[in-house]
Amino acid sequence: MSDPSIPDPPGGTGSERPSDSRTENSGPDSDSDSGPDTTTDAPDTHRWWALAVIATAQLMVVLDATIVNIALPSAQRDLHITNGNRQWVITAYTLAFGGLLLLGGRVADLVGRKRTFIIGLIGFAGSSALGGSSAGQEMLYLSRALQGTFAALLAPSALSLLTTTFPGGKDRAKAFGIFSAIAGGGSAIGLLMGGILTEWLSWRWCLYVNVPIALLAVIGALTLLKDRAGTKDAHLDIPGVLLGCLGLVAIVYGFSRAEPEGWTSTEVLTVLSVGVVLLVAFTWWQGRSSHPLLPLHIIRERNRAGSVIVMAMATIGLFGSFLFLTYFLQNILGYSPLSAGLAFLPLSAGIIIGSTQISARLLPLTAPRFLLVPGLLLSAGGMFSLTFLDIHSTYVGHILPGTLLLGFGLGLTFLPVISTATMGVANRDSGVTSATVNTAQQVGGSIGTSLLNTIATTTTATYLASHLAAAARKGPLTPADRTRIVNTGTVHGFTVAITWAAIILLGAAVVGAIMINRKSPRHGGAQQAAAA
């Protein structure tokens, strides 16, 4: 998921179709231009209703990355999911979304944006219904992966349709502003809606709710959206998709198997090695393919490569805080799902304020690293403060300060990272560059969630094995004593994983300081900052 609290220049998702790298420089006879000819095409009289359809679909995609977080403890109990496997409910979605996002743009070029948009909506609705009716954990994992797959079709198509519906002028700026605001609020809306649906209905409605939304959007798309036909010039890099996706899945699966098997087990080391080999093969193939998913010259530039790395590392902190604080609030402090959703709103507010009120104002005046490095240090400090949590901690005294600092620091970070990654890119590469940044977000979130969850569960298991045995030697354990030890061990696992998340954020600050040395973006970068 492109994190929904992070508006991307200029459209809000950063999932612009990668095919912009070809079509924006197409000749006058090309059917694959990114938008209609503004000198001949009259404005669409239904364009604002079309915007409502497109923005609704995009909101559904971005909120689905967070709406399930609040429902996860309830779903885990209902479906008897182990602590080691619970992360698949999140990573199945983000892996499929991030791994197929670049391909989704190519497919939209090939078969047409409107057609791909409708297929994505129908598929998203069907996979959501499948997830809501899950009878077991495997069915839920499959549905989440399918959701991510159709989201990867839907997101690039939505932004492409927005571009063609509003080809220029003041209406275009206004439309992108509305689109960005709706997408930017997706995180907070998802957390709040997840709490409401889980508490008042069931965790299953966090998935069922997508069905009526998607069907209404399908009706609107059929009646309101216009699009040109697809182009035969689009090419699908199937080997690249297979190598990249299988490599990422192997890495995440290897991390998840470390909890039951141990980090040094033959299975874990073999799977992780296979994942690394597949990703190396993916990189090699991208350098040889005539139509690569990720042209390597995009990330050879030092500042852009640093931005992509920082984005992936910073997202680990965001996803890690969502996962562990969700369980801490509901399972340790006894918060209801709705109260837990409300408890996350200050974090989202911190991201939005740091991004729109601080970074957007200062970025045209200063070098990006003078914003993102302090931002990452603040984020690491906020994350580190959460390592002092214990079973007696309170929300106001312990969690709120840390999440505010974390959110504000990430808000300072994300905008200069996105601006630096997309600054100075040729028009033909703008789409694939923006999609690459968002892929880094999804991949970082996927790998980070899997890695940190495994660290937490293995640490907790080790703690419980030693402390329960020691307590049993002193005499019979009362239920209250056992609950206290289990809760203490669970929180200990969380804090160890959060410590590693803080270290990763510090590492991101070091990468940003070393690799990102671009000067103040007073021209194009300033415009991007204002748009975001």
C-alpha cells in the first residue's frame, strides 16, 4: 500500500502507470498518449462525477491496508491464527500490491484504463467477499493476496483516468487536490472504520464493506468514465514479475518460518538464500530485458537510489508501530477495537501535519536531507520511547508521546524523499519512477512486518519458556500469575522488535545523510512539494 497518509506528487498515490515512460514522448499518431489532446477535446461534462468514482475506488484501495490492522486481533482469535502467521494477513496484501504495481500499469496500457479499472473493482469486490467469509486462515491469506493483486490493477488505472479526465487547467489542479486529500485521509479513515465495524458488527465486515463500495464504483465507471482503447505497443515483462515476486515471497516466508524453526535452521536459510538469488536474477534480467518493469537507470542515480532505500526503511517503522500497538492496546490494555482505532489518529495527524505544514513549506527553501534526516531521527526517538512499554503503561503517559513524535518525524521525512526521488526525471520516466517509490513502500512494509513479527514472537517464546518454567519450580502457578507472565513476555517481545525498528530508522537517517546530497528544489521540486 502506498501509505495513505503520504500524498505523492502530483496525484496522491504515486502509482502512475509505468507506461508513461513510453507514451509521453509518443508521436502524434500514437494512441497511447497519457491524455487526450487538450487542443481539440472538450471538457467532459460529467468530469466531477467521474472524479467521485475514481476517488472512491482509490480510497477503498488505500484504506484496506489499515482497516484490517484493527480487526486483526479479532480475526486471529476467530480463525485460530498463530502469532507467527498473523503477519500474513497484512503482508499478503502489501506483497501482491507492491510486487504487481508496475505490471498493473502495463496491463492498463495494453487493455485500456477503463476496462482495467472495472476489472480491478470487480476483482477487489470478489476477493473482499471471499475474505469476509473465510472459514480458515489459508482462505483469508488467499483473499488478501487477491485483493492486493486487483489493487495493483486498480490504482494505476485510477490515476491514469484522472489524468485523462482532467487534462489541464485549474480544474486539473483542483481535481488532483481533492484526490490527494481523499487518498491522504485513507489511513485515518481505515483505522477508524476498522474499529467501528469490528466492534459493532464483526471483523468480517472490514472486508465485506468493500463489496457495495466497489459495485457502486463499477456502475459509476460504466456510465461516467471515458477512455481510449489500449495500445499494442505495451509489453509485459512476465519473467521480471515472476523473479521479483517469487523472490520477495521467499524472503517474507523465510522470515515467518524463523519463529517455529529457528533462524539457523536449514529450511529458513535455504528459503532466504533462494529469495536473495531470485532478486539478484531479477536485477540481472532488468538490465537485459528490452521492456523491463524497472529500468535500472532509474535507480542508478545516487539521490534517487538513496530515496528509494530510505522510503523502504522508513515504512518498516510505520508498519511495525501499527502491528504491535494494535495488539498492545487491545490485548494488554483491554481497548475495544473502536478505541484502538481512535488511539492511532494522533499518529496519522502527526504525519499529515509534518508533511503538509512543515515539509511542504520548507522544502523549497532547504536541501531535502536537512528535513528527512532530522525527521528520521525524531521518528527513531519516538519509536525508541515505545521500547519502555510494560504491562502497566498508559496511553497518555507512554504511547501518545511516542506516536506523536513518530508520526511528526515521518511526516518530515516522506515528502522530501518523494520529491527527491521524482526530481529531475525525464517525462518518459516519471510514471515508473513514482511507481518505484510506492513499490518500495509496499515491499518495505511487507518485509518489515514479517521480520519484526518474527523477532517479537521468537523473543516472547524464549521469555515464556524460561520464566514459566522458573515460576513452576517455585510452586503451582495461579491463573493470575500465568496471565501476568504471558502478558509480560508478550510486551517484552514487542519492545525488542520495536528496538530493531528504531535501529532501522536510525539506519535510514544514515543512508539519507550519506546518499542524498541534492540541493534545495527551488524549481520543479518546489512545485511538486506544493502539489503534495
